[in-house]
Amino acid sequence: MKNYRKLIVLLLIFPFLACENEPVGEIGYTTDYILVDSELYHLMKRVAEPESGEGISCIQFNYSFPIFVFDGNQEFLRVEGVNNNEEFIFLLENLEEDESISLSYPMSGTTTSGEWIEINTNSELKEAIENCLKEEIISNCNQTLCELQCAWVITAFSNTTFEGAYFRNNADGTFNLYHTTNVYFGTWTTYFIEDQLYLNMHFIDDGVVAEAFNFEWELDYTSDEFMTLTAEGQTLSIGIDCELPCFEENYTQCEIEGSEGTANFALQQYVLCFGYNYGNSANHPLEFSFYETLENAQTGSNQISSTSYNNIENPQTIYFKSLDMQTGTTTGFGSFNIEAIPCN
């Protein structure tokens, strides 16, 4: 994997201030033109609109500075001083389609590591903004993927076996895959190679999970709510789910019509609320099973359904045990409460 130096320009200093009656020749502009609707033109607009949906906030212009405007033949028209983001956006949005602008170079700035850099051309400015944008995308993407109060559900997958399974981040930065009553432990990392964003998955498994997920996925980060990944001819779509049953006192479901105090529970849905690696020091995959009494859990007898269970008390305590799927040993016991509630 190619390593990229983290380059986020926090401050751009334009060394020339334009006065209304100052001769253009004394200010000096470059013939490195920025065309209206060019890629750099739109990048600069995004920097000047950091609060918009497409804004770039990891780089900032230091005002005031001059903008030189040229006609369709790149003949000089005028120089305009801009003093803030609003004035810069107004100028950019009111240029004619065939017009272009020019900046005064060099520009100077600092990176997050404190390194002082100098920008001398449009291509260097474009590169600085793009590097900044890549870091911002990775940061935003990771913040979204690692939201502790939410999980990511597989909405569509070439391997249909895992549709409906969940990914969830742990406080230490690792990730779990929750599939039926099984939990798999692993990591995923986002990074750019050239202009492509990737997500590398690695779950600790030597079976079907590793075969399905342990790839370098191309990540299409289109929003904070939905992402698409592709690798080895497979397509994986995930959507965020922040309506988890983990933050209430009891795991609740609506009463069955005509059966007050009784509801149907898919107990396996509560597995993703059990925490990081319940009793598992080796990070081997775990399998959970459910019981009506602690004694049954300890003896492994009278196991109840994980997908469709009607409560016999309300509220009711459900007991579970976890099994190391690699060694076959029991790693722990626990319990949680379920409750049938009336719903409109």
C-alpha cells in the first residue's frame, strides 16, 4: 500500500493586498489561469463554503487578498479584493462562463505536523486541497463508521448468506460482525490509494467469514447513512442503524394483538448489545445460546429459539451463554430482560 504524508493546510497566506487604485503591474499576477467550472475552481468554492454539504473545512483562506479576472480571451479585466468567504463566493458565482481568474503566488501555509510549505502554482494549490480533502473524507468516514451508538446493517450483498448481519464498532477501534447468534472479531481500516478510498477488512476467522469479508474493498462513501463496497467481483451495501435496543432498561417488543403482556422476540438481535468480546480473551468467534433459567444455561439444556420466542412472564429475564466456536469451551454467562409493551 502506498503511504501518503498527511498534508492538511490550515492557513494560506496571500502576500499581496489589493488596493482599488493600485496599478496591476505593481501587484503582479500569474498567467496560471483558473477557468470557471474547472476542477480547481470548484475546489476553491468548497473551501470558501465549509458549512455547506459539499464544503471543505480542513483548509482555510486567510483574507484579504486580490483576485485577478480575465475575459474569454484571457485579457485582463479587473482586480477585486476579497475579505471573507462570502465575498469570495459572490465573486466566483458571478463570473461569466468564459471568464477565468488568477492568484498571486507564492502562498504559504503550515501542515498539521507544523511543517511550513510554499505553494507556487495552481497545480500545487490543487494538490494541497485534494490532500486535505482526502484526510477530511477519511476522518468523516471513520467518525461515521465508528459511531458507538449505531451499527451498520448489510442491506445487500453478493453473498446473500450475510444479508441482515451487522457490523459494530468497539471503543478500542476494533469491529465485530454479528451474524445470527455468532460474533466475529476483527478490524477495518480506511485509506486512499491515488484517488480511490479503500476499506480493508480483516476478521479473525478461517472459514466462511474470512472468505466473504477479508478483502481490500473499494469504498464509495456517498453519505453518512449508506455506503457501497466492491472487491473481487462482489458488491456489499451497508446502511446505518441507530435504533438499537441496547440503551433501554429492557429489550422491548410490541404485544401480540389480543395477547396482553405477550410479544414475540428475536433474541439474537440483542447479541450486539452484549459488549466487545464477552468472556473471549483470544478473539475467537463466539456463539450465543438462550435459556429461561440460569441452571438451563449452565447445563446447556432446554435451549429456546433465538429467532422467535414468546415470553412467559412480563417482564422476563433471559439467560445466555457464550461458546468459543474454535475450542468449543464456554466463555461466559449473562442475562438481560425482555418486556412486551402495548403499541398503537
